[in-house]
Amino acid sequence: MQFQDAFIPYGCYWSTPFSKWQMSFQTLQPIPFAAEIAKRALEERSVPLDVFDGACLGLTIPSHSCFYGGPWLTGLIGLKDVPAPMLSQACATGVRCIAYAAQEVTSKSAGVFLAVTADKCSNGPHLVYPNPEGQGGTLDAEDWVLDNFGFDPIGRKAMIQTAENVAKEHGIERSIQDEVALMRYEQYKNALKDDRAFQKRYMIQPIEVKDQRGRKVLATLSTDEGIFPTTTAGLAKLRPVVEGGTVTFGTQTFPADGNAGLVVATREKAKQLSRDPKVEIQVVAHAQARVKPAFMPMANGPAVKLVLERAGIGVGDIKAMTSHTPFAVNDIFLSKEYGIDLKDMNRYGCSLIWGHPQGPTGMRGIIELIEELTILGGGWGLFTGCAAGDSSAAMVIKVDVS
């Protein structure tokens, strides 16, 4: 998919800190929380609510009253006349929401579009389903988060096994996985330098977490919560999660909670809303791909190939690249496939380090890509990330700084 007139106003995007599951954000309902943050972000960026004529909500984990999804979100924000479908594509949801927004703007169905992603892995829902054939009327049950992490009904494997399969097929040893995990942690420190200067370019903070009555402050977050300090010695002590495997808890991400959002608009309207008219951000192209069952990290390969073709550029044209990295295996595979230096990817960290709240993950990755390209003076940027069902999504953006 190519986009002809889809732009992101500079600065009109945001993310909460990501909080490791069962920590500070575990009591917050994701849709009201996302609405609160979006409303605050728009006010801080002086974006008037009456400019919006389209919106969507990306959500992958059922939560209280999510049947009302997007319209509930926009109603809470104050966009009561704006329709808002709810999109869900597992780990690719953030990219899908941006692509949908860009498509709506390109097709003139909307002029200024709000895309919000929200998820909470903490206290995931425990669902029961009627089973008319169950003995004595017993029910089928599912733990939404844990069961789906642990079993793909098509590939018949846990997600971690897909990483092991790719590692085995492509000769990705544990030692290089440990090296990449340490590298990504060191890169993440770049986002924390100078009192978190990089994160402050887009992150909403501080965030006060209050009790259900809204009276007592339980916690205050100004940066990501639950980050694992990563060292060579620490990684070496970890055992593979799968017997005889190569992936440890140090070389895979962890579930998290949080939300993110951004604005997509026509070029003219993006200039009007931009916090810096000298910076122009174009959504250029989007692509998806799918590979053989139980080889999820490999899906990034064909998605990248296709999105670069649609953008009309090559790997050598890419100035910055970010990725959703549930496993260190993902980045290593891409590096092997395209000859990309591992050091040139995720220069400010990635989901391997700051966690994975599902829907918001890819959107934060693209937001960080925008800011990195702005710091570099503009250029082409690439994001890619795998998703459940051995699928993936990729997106090319272009930043011009005059």
C-alpha cells in the first residue's frame, strides 16, 4: 500500500512510559487510560479537538466495556461526533492503525485522523465459552494472555518455539543473541541520557497512578518501569527457556502495559498542526507478509522487501530503522537477510528492552523512528515487526528537515 497525501504533524504523537505487567499500570482500565492520555497530549500540543474527522482504536486484549471500543474512547476525549472503528492485528496493531489512518486521509475520507493504541497485559481476562457438547454442560476456558502466548492454533507451537525454529534453521547461536540483547540495552541508555532528553521528545510524563476512587496517588511514572539491567555476566547465567534451546529470558521481551497515539493529516493540515513547520513527516508505504507455520521472526524478511519496493527505495537508502523485537533472533535474522549492521538498528532501544504491551508497541517504535530521523536531519526510515500467526508488518516513512 502506498500513500499519496498522508503526513504526521511533527510532535503530534505520544506514548506513555511502558510498565512491566503486574506493576504500576495494572489497575488501570486501558481505554479510559488511553483517552485521558490522548486528551492531555492534544492539549499540551495545542491541537484543537474540532479538527478531527476520523479516528480509530487499536486494542488486542479484551477489557471492560471494550464492546464500545473506539466510540467510547473518542467520547471520553471529547470527539463525540467522530466515528472510530476498533482494529486488532496482534503485535502489528500499531502499524495497522497508522496505515488505516493514512489510507483514510489519502482517500479523502478524513482530513485529520487520530489513531490511538492501548493494551494491558496485566490481569489478562479469563474467558469461558459455552460448549453445548461439554459433559454436563461444562464450559471451555481460555486465559487470553497466557494461553495465546503459549499456543498458536495454526502453527501448534508457543511463540518462543518460533524463535527457536528460526535460530536453528539460520544458525543463530545463543552467543550472538546475548550480544544483541546487551547491545540493545546499551542503546536504550541513549534514550535516557541528559535526563531522558530523547524520551521527553514524545513521552507523556510524569503520570500519576491513582486508586480507583481517584484520590490517592499509588505511583508516579516518568520513564519505563520494569527494565532489566543487562550485563554479559547476567545473560550468561540464564538458562534457555526451552530445554535444549538458545533463547533465554534475557533475549526475549516481556509483557507490559501502556498506550500511544498519533495524528495523521493531509500535508496542508499537518503543516498547520506541526510543532515545528521545518519538519515534515510523510507516511510513504505499508506492507504485510506471512511465512510458514511456527517461523514468526522470519516474516519480517518478505514484509521489508515488499514495503521497500512500494516505497521505491532500497536498503541502502534507509537512514534509520526500528523494529518490534520480541526476540533477539528477529534482528539477527534481518541483519543476515539484508546485510544491515545490527548497530544501525534500534539506536535508542526497542521492545526487547522496554517491553511489549501489544497494540502500542509498533506505534512507539515508529514514533521513536520519527524522532531519530529528525535528530539526524531527515531521511528515509523503516519499521518492521512480526505478529501472531507467523505474520508481520512493515512501514516506510520519510522525514524532511528544512
